[in-house]
Amino acid sequence: MKGKATSFDIAHYAGVSQSTVSRALRNSPLVNEETRRRVHEVAKQLNYKVDKNASNLRTQQSSTLALLLFEDPTSDESQINPFFLAMLGSITRACAKEGYDLLVSFQSSSSDWQADYEDSHRADGLILLGYGDYLDYQPKFKTLIDQHTKFVCWGASVDNRPDLTVSCDNYGGGKLAAEHLLATGRTDCAFIGDASDHSPEFFARYQGFKDAFLAKGIKLNERKMANAISTEESGYHATRSLIANNIRFNSLFAASDLIAIGAIRALKEAKIKVPDDVHVVGFDNIAVASFVNPPLTTVQQDTTLAGQMLVDNLLKLIRGEDVENTLLPPRLIIRGSSV
């Protein structure tokens, strides 16, 4: 071989990718022992020397944070939940205030992003938004932790979850929605959302809602629950399924505003009036919620404060300071869909 050996040369002779070589030479836990041994043997044969200056440069702080947005099913081509667009502005301002640049990356939920990040070295830490099914992502979170990556998530804090989170009090928000409907006398309620461990935010909202009804001696009817992800189409079809099965209710709590907006469309098509026949309450207070007809009653998550706390907590992690999960209080916004 002519000239100085490179990591690409090692990759060729070891039969692996260049990124695997990079991980193996750093003894990353992402690479199995056999592959690490093979890479080190090839590196030795090629008399490969690690560039110490480049390595040191990579470990220095970049004064940059990375925001990873994950694809969501949407009615347009953006594949970004509109709830996160509001938070993006707050995160950007919080970074600027602290003298940090923000690197925004749109990731496919099926990609190997948690492994690829180790090789980028472009940011001092990660903010994760909208990562989808929590049970599917647990192994990826563990990979980041094993790599000693500094990262913080927007999402529910659940038992045995090792990563740092900033979240809304989803349980408390569900109670606010229930108490409002109880006060209006609409106690025959349907729930549209995912009340399972796959969606801990939705599950907590349902639990708070259910417990508020139980406190008044009212047990929710499980036949009046329909599963839905956070899209208008999903809310529309879930509500249509209830109507098609002749399941009657005089109020509906949707686990997100997008679900609620789809539910209102399904109710209107069935000649069921909102709010005269059915009161509807959503969750999030996305921008379009006030422009729906009728305007949507919803539980507001403070996206401004959420963005600030995500940045503040991540910077504390980077500086080695003590930091805990943050739970933000929700607020009920009453509009025409439930009065």
C-alpha cells in the first residue's frame, strides 16, 4: 500500500463500514468483540496511527446542540407534528440566549440514528422530539446512554426510564378535561387515543381522565374507547367506528388536538352536532385549535416553557450539574366545542 493508511483502508480489508471502524477503534459497545478484534488487527497490519489532534478536536465542545425531529404521519408532506413546530421556536430562542447554535435534523424513525450520532461529533448534546412508540425506542435510548451521550427527551417520565425527560403533567391534564366535562353534566364520555404502554403520554391522559370520573362514582365504558394515533385521519376513522357500531355518547375526550379535529369531522358527517349533542375536548392547544368550527376546548401544554427547559436541562447535563426530570403544569382552555 502506498501512502498513509486511512480508516477507509481498514474498512476495506476488514470487510466493514468506515463508521464501524471508527467505533471499533474507540472500543464502542455498539461493535461486537469479534469485529473490534478484526479491525484492530487490520489497523496494526497497516501500521495505522490515530490522528491525536483530530481526535482531540472531536472531543472539544462545539457550542452546538442537535435537535432531532422524527417523522410523524401527517395530512401534508411535512411529516412533522404541528405541536413540535411551536416548541421548535422556543428551543431556537433558548439556544441563542445561551450562545449555542442549533443543528436541526429530520430523522426517519426506522434509521440507525442512535448509532450514527456517535460518529458525527457535531454537537455537544441531543434534544429528541417526537420519537414515536416508546417501547420500540427503549433499545435506542439505551444505546445513547451506553455511548455516554448527553441527551434529553420531550416525553412522559415512566418507571424504569433511564433518560432525562421534560414533559407535561399528562395525568393532571386528563383530570382537567374530565372535571370540565363533569361540570357541564356530560358524563357519558368516549375516549379516542392509545391507552397503552406504547404511548405513555396518551395513557397518562386517559388515566387522569378515568380517575376523575371514578372519584365521582362514574366508571368509563370500555366499549366507548377507540384506538388512534395523533393524526386527524386516525381520529376521524376511530370516531366513525364508534358511530357505525351505534355506540352513543354525549362527550368525547381526544388524546390530542389532531385526533379531536378528526373526531369533529366524523361527528358532523353523521349529523351529530358539536357541542349541542356532543362536547369535545382535545389536548395540546396547537395553533389551529382555535380556528376549528366550533373552536376546540383543549388542555394546553406550555411549549414556550418546554423548549426553555429542554435546553436548560441539556446544558446542565453537559456541564456535569445535577438535573432531574421536569414536569410542567397543564392549563385548560375552554372554547366553543364544549360550552
